[in-house]
Amino acid sequence: MNPKFSPIATKIGHIALQSNNQHILFLLLLLFGALSSSAQEDQIKQLPITAVRDTIVAPLFPTTAVQDSVLRDSIQKDSVNAKKPLLLDNIKYKAKDYVKMSKKNQKIYLYNEAELYYQDTELKAGVIIMDYVKNEVYAGRIKDSLGNYSQLPYFKQGSNIVIPDSIRFNFDTQKAIIWNSRTEQQAGLGQLGSDAMKVYAQITKKENDSVYFLSEGKLTTSKDTLNPDYYIRIKKAKFVPKKKVIAGFSNLYIADVPTPIALPFAYFPLTVGRTAGLMMPTFGSDPNRGYFLQNGGYYIPINDYADLTLTGDLYTNGSYGLRAQSIYTKRYKYRGNINFRYENLVNSQKGFSDYSRNTIYNIQISHSQDPKNNPNSRFQASVNLGSSSYYRNSLLQQNLPNTQVNNLSSSISYSKTFPEYPSVNVSLTATHNQNTNTGNVDVTLPTFQGSMERIFPFAPKEGIKKGLFQNINFQYNLNARNSISTTEDDFLTSRMFKDSKFGARHTIPLSTNFKVAKHFSVSVGGSYEDVWAIETYRRGYDPDTRREVITDTINGFDRYNKYNFSTSIGTTLYGTFNFGEDKKIQAIRHVMRPSLSYGYAPSFEQFYDSYIGANNEEELYSRFEGTLNGAPGLNKSNSMSFSLGNQLEAKVRSKDSTATEPKKISLLSNLNLSAGYNFEADSLKLSPLNVNGGTNILNNKMAINFGASLDPYAIDNKGTRINTFNIDNGGSLFRLTSARANVSYSLSSKSFGKKEQEEEDKDEYDYVASSGGRDDDLFGRANNFNENRPSDRDAMDSEDVENPFFGTKLPWDLRLSYAVNYTNSNRQDAIGSHALMFSGNIQLSPRWKVGGSSGYDFKNQGFTLTQLRFERDLKSFRMNFNWTPFGTYQRWYFFIGIKSSILKDLKWENRSQPTRRR
């Protein structure tokens, strides 16, 4: 017999059958006859026999008898060889077009928006085919009429998500083969949260729940998942979700173009949160110090509340720098940071004439306690000390604005309050003040202060205090201080304590207040002060030469006391000028607060001694002169002072037509005048008239402050004040001796919007402000691109920056500051300082931003510290160029690097150094 073959080329093997076997044929005939006879059951007729129920009931056997009759196998069933059920849980599935179950193929077919859920596995795709015998599932895309693929598979198991072109997964073994997989891993910890690492691979083999093997993969942090602007190509890699990627040969590609940056193997951490690790240094060269490695180090997360960053610099000529930074915080308790910086600076090479070496350092400590932690106990610290030339000579680019800092100050304090009545507050403080120009250092180590709350001994326990008697009150204050004046060279050595001074002052103020004629407030009071010293000074001429005054130090406790009396009366006057409700300016209100004060203090000549001078004249001195709190007054004080405060406000019609009330604006925030008259002085009884004031205009965008000093007396040819009024000497009523003015103006594109937007939050840790500098950018910005903190632009979505080519709005901001000081106390008619500073930024395009800061010194006729800034957002990259074109700190700095904190070590920077150091 010749079989007929189908068109499919299939090879089939044939076995010859023999029909001479009689027994087999006989059995087949019997079987055929039995089947044919069963078809005749319909022809059989039933007999009419009635069925009768049997009345005999079979006896029931006891259960124990049945159990005993069964023989049990002593060999237990092998649990290892027991076959697990095909599916351990219910399968939930659905699809938009159709769901088909094929019993023949033992498969389930889902098409168009197919979804399948099984245990912790979630699968969505255009097509899903499940083999429920093998427990395998296949998912893929679907193609539309135009030939475009859509509905990529979405595979989620636990918290791991993979988006491939197609996937084959086994529920039993948990293994999978994935084609063109895409997954996103949150890693790192930045200012705006964790960064996302995208992992692509042509073929991925899922070994188990935590291990994947990749072939021809890509790693990137670009937001564009379809066409990333950069990626790291890896041929083979081991991928552990949320932990790491270990790869072989890795090559950086930019715009699909390979770069020379490659590694034979690579390790990419994907952990979320803080982890210890190396910090890659920056490579470069310096004309004075050679090649260098800068900002390399190690990061250590100590615990959940603190970390430690160790970085350093190394130059080939022997210069180096070491830095340590620790930031700690505990919610509702405290927060702070510690910074230590040390640099060993070597210029040129040994043997050359310009060779020099010096060391500089700086220490910054900041600690603040949450008031809710312990309202009766508080510890605070703000420390900024170090070498006076640190900011000027530092190798760090971020210290450029701090070169204008002329003072370093520190304060560490602990205070404790005892709330029981009367409450007592005590504090212990250490302060430091350092002039970076002169190198002088003033330290108080320590200062103890204690105060008791104000007590009203005659006031009622409940109700309002009324009258002179009930308002009598007193306090107690104590100030004990150990003051040290030294130099930078002797600071933090034993020599700094050589000329330290200690003193204590006890003060008990007593006062009361009451009303006179309902409109006048009168206050009367006095103060008693007791001053302690542990050493005093005795003076006298040298008995041998009679030419030199000798001062002897007398060790031992000594004290003096003094007291004074004062009273004042004041009131408040209001004046309103109405112009009518139909006017733009409806009314102007003038508020005046005049005050007249009188003070008296006796002479304390009992604390003065005398010695015979060179001309046999008696010289008076006090043994307390030169002590910490000085000596009491020798001359009696009997003076009166007058002050007048002014405020001007206007009521204007609101531009908002829906407003029911007019708008109040301030025309003059304050204008204060003060003068005095000394009854005990034999001449020059009038004190100069002091004037100061300030106001805010242009919707509080411009602040104006001014002040002046006017002297009613004239001066002679030597510049000495004489007891002759200036107007009687041929001049004006007052002689202007000094004046000052300061104007600051802040403006931005937001100021012209319909609604004023809130100002952007400032950095919680301002490096320049904590170093004693300004909190704005008038002296430039302290950019440290190695920290790679994301800016506000980094947090914006891509659609926020993809604006049309021609835009109608360019975000910008501008700050101006003008200051001038005038001095004419001795007819010098000189301008002490006269400068204008400005800074601004402008967003030229969604990805281009430029800015600058500079100023002009009109007195010295030169520009102040000038900085130009250029910033380009390259999507995944950031490019910055800072340039100081001229001056003492002339330099430039270029940086380009990846914005993501995961791959921030992929960067390149170049810089110059200042041409001259001070």
C-alpha cells in the first residue's frame, strides 16, 4: 500500500504489519461483534414484572471492624516525588477583542489590551498566550494596519517592572527570556529625590527573582527613553534589581557616537539611599602647582542621622588639601553640620626664587536645636574661624565670593530656663571675632549671663496693674566675662591667655510707669550697678627718671558701685489729611511720637586716686581704668535728651475694581531725630542732631535707608570744636559732619505678572552666608559643581522646556545696591565710600541661562569683583562656564557633567588659577 504524502515535507517511518496471526484476528472479530450487538438494545421488549422492595435489612458493621479488616502498608508515601499541582493560585485574565481557550493545544489566547494576573505577577500586552500545562506564558506586541507596533508588554513581579518587546516566562521555575527589555531603577539620593537609571538589553535572561543576565545592554539616566542622548553600552552584564549592575567592557556613547571613554569592566550601584563609596577626583593642571587631582575622596553614611564626607586635593609640586564634612539631623530634636578644611600651599619649586610655602585652614560648625525638643534648655553653635587669608588663597573655586569677607565670627551658647516663679534664665557663651585685614582676634571665653524675670511686688495677683505704685518693678541681671585680645599667630596657643581680662557686673534696674492726662506716658526709674574685678592698676612716675609713667598690676578682688536716675515722658500724635474718596490718593496720615528724657548720675570721685606728675601737677586716675568694665564716671552727668519719631502712610484707591476698601501704603517707614543737652558741661552743652530714616517703595522692591549727623557748633582752624554756634561763625544753623545712604532694588520678570508669585526657597545651607558673606549673589555665586546638586530646572518635565523657538517671555531677575558715605568732621569734605553693585540672571531660552555680578567703586574708580556665568542645560548633562575677566582674582572655570547623582563622576572640567594672590 502506497501512502499519500501531504505537502509538508515530513519524514515518517513505516512498520510492516502481518495478518497471518489467527489469534489476533479472532479477538478482533469478537470485539466487533460485541460493539454491533449493543446497537440492538432498542429492539428488546421489557417484561411486565412488578418490582417488590426487599424487607430484609443488611446488618451494619461497626467502624472499628472495618478499619481492622484493612491491612495498612508500613511504607510511607514519598513526599519528595509528589507532583505539585499545575497552578498554585487562580489565574485572572481578560482582553478587549477576544479570549480563546484551546483544550486541544492546552493554551489560552488573549488579544488586544490583554491582562493576566497570577500571584504577585502582573502582565499586560497586546497578545498573551498561556500554556497552562507547562505553566508558561508568552506576551508580545500587536501590529496595526500601518505596520506600527503598539501595546508593549508590561511585566511586573513584586516591585520589579520590565517593559520589553516580547517575553517568555515560566511560573514554576520563575525563569524568563526577554527581548528588548526596558526597566527603570530608582537609585541614589539627591536634593529632589532619587534618580532613575534606565536599563535596556536586547536579550535578557531572568535566572530568578533577583538576578538577570543581559546581552547587548544600555545604561542611561536620560528622560528620553526612546532616543537617549547618552548611554553606556555593555556587551554582557549581571543585573540585580535595586542593588547593582556588574558589567564587562563598557563604552560611553553620546548621540549614538562612541567616545574614547571606556572601561574593561564596571560596577554601577543601584541602591536607594545613602551608601558608602569612592568619590572620583577631577583631573587638571595649574601653572604654579603642576598637575592635580581635586575633590577626590570617600563618603561614609555613619547612621540614619549623620554622615561623613572626606575629600582632598593633590598637586605634583607638593601642595595638597584635606577636607572633612559631616551633616547630621534628627527630626524634632536637632540639626547641624561640621566642616574642616586644611590646605598646604606650595608655589613654584624648591630652589627657585619665587618658592614659598604656607598653610591655611578653616573650621565651620553649625548646630541648631528644635525648640519643641526642650523649651527650657537650648544649645546653639555658629562657628567660622581659621586663617585670615583662607578665602583669598584657597584652591577651591567656590570660595570666590568669600574673598570679600573681612570678618569671621563665632558663637557657641547654652541657655537654661527655670520656669518657676520668678523664672530665672542662665546662659554660657563663647564668642570669637576675627578681622581678616588686621589679623586681630577678640575672644570671650566664656561669658556667663543670668537674669531674673521682672517682679511687680505691689501689683494685684489678678487684673490689670494701674497707677504708679502697682507698676513698680525690678529685675536682676548678672554678666561675667573673660575677654581675650590676641593675634592670629597666637590664637589657639597658650600665649593668647597672657593678657586676658575678667570682670563681672551686677545690675538691678527699678522702674515704674503711669499715665498723665490720659495721653502722656511717663516712666520713672533708676539702676544700681555693682562691678567686680580680679585685678586693678596703680600708676605713678618713675621716682628715678621722673619721665615715665609706671603701671603696676595689683592682683586681688576689687569692686565699685554706681547708680543713676532717669525719667521720660512721651505721647503719640496723629494727623490726617483727607483729599476725597474720588481721588487716587484719598488721605495721608502722619504719626509723630515725641519723647523727652532726663538722666542723672552723680560723680564717683571716691574711686579715683592721684599722683604727682612731671610738672608737679596732680594727675587723677582710677585703679579700675584698663579693666574689663572700665572705671566709673568722674564727672557728674545731668542731661536731657529729645527724640521725635515720624511715620507717613497713604490711603490710595485700589486698582482692583472688586475691592471694597482702599489700599494702605507706607510713604515713610520711619524718620527719627534725636538731640541732647548736658547741664553739667562747662561748654559744648548741645549734642549733635542725629537724623536717620528709611522707607520701602515700588511694592517693597526698593529699600532706602539714610542717616546724617548735624553739629550746631563751629570748629577752629585745627578742626577742634569750639563753644560757638556755627550760625554765629558765619555758617548755617547746623554743620553736616557725616552722612550715609543705602539703596537696594530687586526686580524680576515675575514682578510684572498678574499675581505676585512666591519667592523661591533658598538653599538651607548657604555656604557664603555661613562664611560671613552676603546672602545674595552681588559678590558672585559659590558654585561647587562637584556636589552636583540638581537645580530647579532639573526637576521640570521635558515638556516644560520644549517651548517654541520664538518665545514672548524671558525669565530674568535684577538686583542693585548703592551705598555712599560722606565725612566732613574736620572740613575734609570727603567721600568715604561710594559704590554701586549689581547682579542679574536671564533665561535666554529654555536651556540657556546667563548671569553676572559686578560693581563700580566711584571713589577708587574701578570695578569690584566681577563674575560672568553661563549655563547650558543639555538634558542629561549640565554645562557651566564661570569667568572672572579681570582683577585680583582673574580666572575661568569650565564644567560639563551628567546631572544624575548615579553617574555624576562622568564629568570633565578645566580651570585657571588667579594670576596674583594677596
